Amino acid sequence: MKTIVLISRDTGLTDMIERILRKSYRIVIFSTMQSALDHVYNSTPALMVTDIDFNDRFEINILNYMKENPIFSQLPVLALLGDTLPATRRWKDILVEDYLRRSDVERDLAYRVDLCVLRSERVMEINPLTRLPGNIAINKQIQGRLDRSRRFALAYADLDHFKPFNDYYGFSRGDDVLKMTGRLILNTVKGRQPKGSFVGHIGGDDFVFIMDLSLVEQTAEEIVDTFDRIVPTFYDAQDKDRKSIRSLDRQGNMRKFSIISVSIGIAHNKYRSFTHYGELTEIASELKGHAKRHKGSCYRLDKRQEP
């Protein structure tokens, strides 16, 4: 069931909204935007419904700051407004996708919420499992930084021995590992660089993150260390003790596979110039290949310079 974050100090309003939506959505209620941030950052909802006061600049600034983050730009926001709309349209000052008058909530809310969620899923390409931006958004983020001559690092993370684990334990547990990995990368990157960073899910067991070059190695190291502590908990006790499973390889042969590890390749534009996102992703993929040759989790950073 998809989650909707509802923000309002009006308990009568929140009770009504919960009654209208609870059969189709899981509703999580907060009284202020600030109190909702931790939940939004840790479990990206399908929609945020917020009771907006145009005169409350503090709440609006928090909302705008969150929406300016590339990770949450795809999170649709439905604003609930009083019956008397502002004299001037100020939508450029508040980053919401739609609005509804409070007097129309009883009649129109369910339809408007369904439309907001469906429209977001059509327009914004997000991975349905991790709720992270997908390939189109990833390429736009890389190209946008190159076009603006921004210096940054691109990290490409890939899980080793994931397919045998998926075959052995089943898709449900495999999905749990992917969701954990996406959440771990997101939390670690945002913990190190709250603003200006980006995390995306290419698909399957491939993830990327973009951040300042000065922070990327510490971040990759933290991801590697934390991943290695968490991932054994997804194994049954006997497999965890053996630190391996027996499963089929890609050729259909039964063999032993170590516990899943994560390999990260890091490219950047400090020493070399790039004009197309494909040039940088190719180098990140190459460095990820070098990391995968190492037994266990690790990262590799491109240290080459232009001649």
C-alpha cells in the first residue's frame, strides 16, 4: 500500500482526510513540515498533502528546500488552501504540483490524490522498488552538471553475487536486499552532503550517486563498511556461518558463492574534461569493473590525469 504524508495542525481536517483515503493509502500524519522531514527522507512516500499558509514562510522555505533536492523533486505535493485564495498567484515561490480548497476536500480529495500519484509515476521516472530516480533522471543530473562546468564525482555501485542469492532465496528476499542498499546509499550520501548530492537506481542491483569529489571517498568507504555489516543478516543462520551459499552460476553450474558484496567505481572531472554524460559513466563503469576484481566489498577511484 502506497504511503501519503499528511501535514496539518487541524485535527478535524486530518481525521477527515484519513477517513477518505485509508482504504487505498497508508496515511502518516505530522503537524509541521519540519517534523515530517525525517520520515520523508527515510521512506519516500508516493505523495505529500500539506495544509499551506502562504504567510508561513518558515514552513514554505522548508518545503522548497526539500523539493530543490534532486532526490525529492519527483515527490508530488498537493497543497490544501483556504477558500480565499491569495490575491496574486505566487506558485513560483512555492514548489507544489497541485492544490485543493479545504471546502472541496470531502468531495474531490480522493480523485485529486489518485491523479497526483498516477501523474507523478507517468512523468517522473522512478524505480518502483526503491523509489529512487531512474536512468533518465540520472543522465540529466550528470549532463546538467557538465553543462554548468561543475566539478563533481560520479560513483557507480554494483552488488557482487546478487543473482545467485536471488535464485537461492527468492525474489522477495532479493528485493529486500535492493531496498536496503538503496536506502543505505541514500542515507549515507545525504548524511555526508545534504544539499547538491544525488542518488539514483539504474535498475537491478546497479546504483549511482553524485556528490562533491572531496566527500566521495569517505562516503564510499562508509557505504562499504555498513553494507558488509548489514547484508549477512539477510542470510539463513547456517549460510551466514559458512559465509557462502551454493547456487547456479550463469552457465547453469552449481558452485559456491560468497556473501554479497558491493563494488563501487568512482569517476570525476577534476583532471579531465567531459562534454557528454556517457563519457563519465563509461569511466565509472570501468572503475567499478576494477573494484569487482577485488574479493569482497571495495571502491576504486579514478586517479588518472589528462596528459
